[in-house]
Amino acid sequence: MPHNDRTPLAHRIHTHLFSALLFITLAMFSAFSHAAEEKPAAGDQQKASYAALADILQDDKARAELITHLREAARAEPAAANAETKMNEPQAEQLSLIDQLVDTTQQTASGIMKRVQELKNTINSGPQHHFNAARFFPALGYFLLTVAVTFAFFHLIRRLIGPLYLRLGRWGNHARMKETHWYKLPASIIGAFAVDLGILLLTVAAGNLFAQYVNGGSPLIARLQALFLSAFAVIEFFKAVLRLIFSPSFGYLRPFPLADVTARYWNTRLAWVSGLIGYALMVGVPVVATQINYTTAAVVNFVVMLALTIYASWLILHNRRTIHHEFNQLAERSMAFFSVILRALGHVWHLLAVSYFVVLFFLSQFDFAGSLRFMMAATIKSLVIIGLGALISGLLSRWISRRITLPDDVNRRYPLLQKRINSYIPAGLKIIRVLVVLSVTLSLLDAWQIFNLNKWFMTETGEKVISGLGHMLFILCFAIVAWTLLASVIEHRLAQELSNGARPSARERTLLTLFRNVLAIVICTITIMIMLSQVGLNIAPLLAGAGALGLAVSFGAQTLVKDVITGIFIQFENGMNTGEYVTVMGISGTVERMTIRSIGLRDIYGVYHIVPYSSITTLSNYEREFGVYRASYNVSRDEDVDAANAVLREAVEALKQDENIKPLLLGEPTYQGVVGLGDQFFTLRVLVRTKALEQWTVQYALDRLVKNHFAKAGIEMPRQAVQIYKDEAGAGASEAFPVVGPER
């Protein structure tokens, strides 16, 4: 019985729930599609769904079943949603990366077709006015009076302010000629531009004030006056930018090294072209459209813009080679970074300029005044962006070419700090300069609405790129600063003199050098790993793979591992240090370099030897504590032993009294007496302990003294006897001839 009751109840729950979900789906579809009216069936279904939901909530069992069903659906839906998301993610990514350009092109094409259709409808359905001479000519009179007063006031103020321009130019040029206060020339140029803007604002305010009281009480005349003043503000602002670039009347305020004739030529023509285009699109065509009809306005707009576009294109192509030559001359006087950009721009400037006017022509056919505002706004933004980018890049290039000089005291304590600073700072400034160029490029695309930079910043990709780039630069700067500080501390210790005037021991210098090398490897490895993680790579598999690769390499490169381990034990045992004289593998020389794998020896012939640690079986170090010279001298057997020994002692005493040799001796010499007895000689020996590596200096001095003392005392060195046999008349005879010479 309970089972039979539950089944109809569950059936009712599913039926009512399906009805409610169907209604919600229809409601969402209706909301997203912005339907204008509701269907009667949807209203009936809404009432039925509400009634079914009320019945379910009133019944306790039905309500419990509904809660259970919704919880089960809540547990099941996330898995399905995740699966659907995973299935759709590659498609979305592929669409955003591959089809984005196609979608943008299609949207642009559809937008153009829509604009064409709107223009056609506007021309066909626009109001067809009849020419009213009684209304037109009075309005024209007030309009021309406003134009005349505005231009007269504008040029009068500019003529009165002329001496101020001249003083600004001389102030900046004086600083440039003396090469002091480099900021004065840019400040004078910007100041002149600010004065231009102030005059423009004052003129527009005066024109509005005049139009407010001199309009004949006609709203039509007031609208025409406001239309002219708006166009005047936009066009004169653009002309002010042209004067900022060319400065035809005041050469001192010209930011670029152009001749006066060239500056006047281009300023005049560009001002006329911009003025004709501006007043035609923003004043003439709208007046024709409102006073006559849209068809005539479209024809006038087409003819005027076509003629101006043809003239501008001819002007550009006619001066193409001249401007190309000017760009090359400017590149020769510029820094290397700007020289490349200017030379490239000299090859394509005419294409960009012609494209500019062609785009303006086509845009003006869809929107008379709006196209000019867009082009002028984009142009002004582009000039500002390029100017700021050039200013920042110029400052960076100037700083890159400079070198930082530290005080002598700092250079003495930190020998390589200046070299590192002069290598790291220019490299960092070059990276910043590349980022500036990239930012200028993206900003130009944003100014022309080719790429929405602000919208891209708000996307997840933009946030990841900007944050990742910022983190990478911070990590790189932190690693460079950390390495510079730690390496400078180590080098300061290596170059430091102790309180007693001595330098750190050879062992300390060796360990510090090895630690510096290991520190460089560790910092580079950690920095690279962190930067890879910031890019988005998962470094955990990379670390695991590096461990497995290191294990495999260790088996394949056992000799290398043996070199490293042997080198570690040699350092623990303090077997040798940099600068010491050793004998390794039969090679004697000075240790110039020690790495984790090998040592570098320089022998007495200047030959540089690299010996791996694993090849070292015996190491002879001549610089451990002291050295010993074992002096052995052969004396003829005919001499008295005691007398020869006494003369030897005199020579040793004379050695001990030598001021140059005395500091090299350690302790008292040891006389061993007669240590050998031969056929022709006996050998006397004395042991002299010296400082490390000084035994050869003592040897040269003692041998000279012994030779002189023996000669003065008449003690002869052994002579070698040679037996010569002669045959005379068949009889053999022999005669001994002593041959003087050292015993071999």
C-alpha cells in the first residue's frame, strides 16, 4: 500500500517539476531574446506550474521527495557540467585563437554593409528641403560675420603673443647651444604649445559669447554658429599640433632639425588640407544636408573628399623621395636605436600617409562629421603616444650609453662592482626600451580601434600576461641584485687586507672563489625555474625529469662524478689552493684556477695545463709551512775533512749574515758532516730550512758563497782522472793524466 501511494506521488512530482523547469526554460529564453510580447500558452503554463508547485509544497511527503530529488540532481549536475566544460574548452580555445581574426573580419564586413544600407536609407528617406532665400541669406550673413570675427580675434591674439614665442625659443635654444639644462628646450616647445591651446580656448570662448548675442534671435543661426565654432576648435587644435611639429615662424621651437623652407612648405599644405577637409565635413556638408537635402550633401561630400584625397595622394607621392632623404639624414644624426626606426619609416611613410587619406575618404562617406572627429582624435592620440614613446626611449638610450663611475675607495673594496653595474643597468634599460616600443605599438592599435587594449587588460589572458611579465621582471631584478651584493661581499673579502697587512689565506681565497661559482649556478638555476613557473609551465615534472636525467648522466659520466668527488676531498684536506706551486702528474707549476672538476697549472715555460681531479694520484705542494735546501758539496780526497767542514761553516755563517737572505731562513742549519766517500772525493752536507718556495733562492746564494770560500781557502773540488795507454815499439805503456772537471 505505501508503495502504491508513493508511485503516483513520485509521478506527480516529476510531472510538476518538468512543468516548472519547462516554464523556467521558456522564461530564460524569452529574457535573453528580448521578446516583445508573451504567448498566451506561456501564461497558461505559468499558472499551471505555480499551482503544481503549490500542491507539492503543501504535501509533506511530496515536499520531502522534491528535496531528495533536488539534492541528487545537485550532486549529479556538477559532474555533468564539468564534463561539458572540459569538452567545450578546447573548442572555445580554438575559436579564440584561430577563428578570432575570421570573426573580426566578418563583423567588420557586416558593419560596413550595415553602414552602407543606413546611408542609402538616409539618402532616400531624408527630408527634402526647398531652398528659402529669405531665410538662407540672413542666416549666411550672421554666419559669415561670426567666422570673420572669430578668425580676426584668433590671428590678432596670435600676433600680439608673437614676442612670447620668440622669447621661449631663444630660452630653449640658448640652453641647447651651451649643452646645459637639456630640459629647457622641450619645456619651451611644450610651453609654446600650451600658449597655442590657451589662445584657442580664449578664441572659442569669445566666439561663443559673440554668437550668443549676435544671432538675430534665430535658433537656426545659433545652431550654425555653434557648428562652426565646434569645427573651428577641432581644426585649429590639429593645426596647433602641426605648428608644434613644424613651427614655421619660430625655428628655435622646432623639435626636429628641419629647414625653414621645408617646415613652411609642409605646415602650409597640411594646414590647408586639414582645414578644407574639416570645414567641408563638419560645416559645409551638414549645412547642405539640413538646408537642401541629403542626396546633394552626399554628392558634395563625395566630390570634395575625392578631390582632396587625390590632391593629398599626389602631394605625398610627389615628395616621397625628398622625405625619404630627410629621414635618412635625420637617422644619421640620431642614436642607433632611432636610426633603425627612422630608416624603416623612410621606406614606407608614403604608403602610410596615402592609406590615411584613403581611409578618411571611405569613412567620410558613412559619417560626415564623425569620421573626421575619429580620424583627428586617432591622429592626436597617435602623435601623443609616439611623442611620449620617443621621449622615454630617447632618455633610456641616453642612459644606456652612459657609464657609471664609482669612487676609488669603493672600487678598491669591491673590484668588480663597477663592471657589473655597467653591464646590468644597460641590459635592463634595453629590456625596458623594448617594453616601451611594445606599449607604443599596442597603444597605437588601440587609438585606431584595431585592438581594444582596455578590454584586453580586463580579460583573463591580459591579466595573466601583465602579472606574469611583472613578476618575471621583479624576479630577474631581485636575482641580479642578490647576485651583485653576494658576489661583491665575496670579492671584498678576497681583496681585503687584514689588520696586520696580510691578505686572506690561499685556502680562504680558493674556497671563496669556488663558493662564488657555485652561488652563480644556484641563483641562475633557481631564477630560471621560477621564471618558467611564472610563464605557466609546471616545473614539478621538470624537476623530476632533471633528477632522473642527473641519475642517468651520473652512470654515464662516472669520470665526471669522480672528478667532482675527488675535488671535494682535496678541498677538505686542504691539499692545494690557488696561487700555490705544486707538482701533479709530473707537471710542476702554479695553480691559477680551481673548479669543481679540474685545476689549471701554469709551468715555468708559461704552458697552461688542465688536470682533472680524478687523474691526481700524488700531489706535491711546495708551499706547506717551510722548505728545505739539502746542500751537498764534493771535495777532493786529498783535502783535510775538518778544514773543509770549517770553511763550509764559514760560508753558511756568511749566508746567515746576508740581509737579503736572512729573512728567508728558519731556524739553524743542520751540519751532517761527511755523508759520502768516493774514489776521488768525499761529500759534505748541510740542511738549511727556509720559507716555502724560498729554498731555490737560498740555494743560489749558498752555492756562490761556498765556491768563493773554498777557492779562497785553497780547497779543491774533486778532479776526474783519465787513463791513456800508448803503444811504442810493440810495448804497452800507460800514463795517467789528470783532467780537471767536476765529478759526473
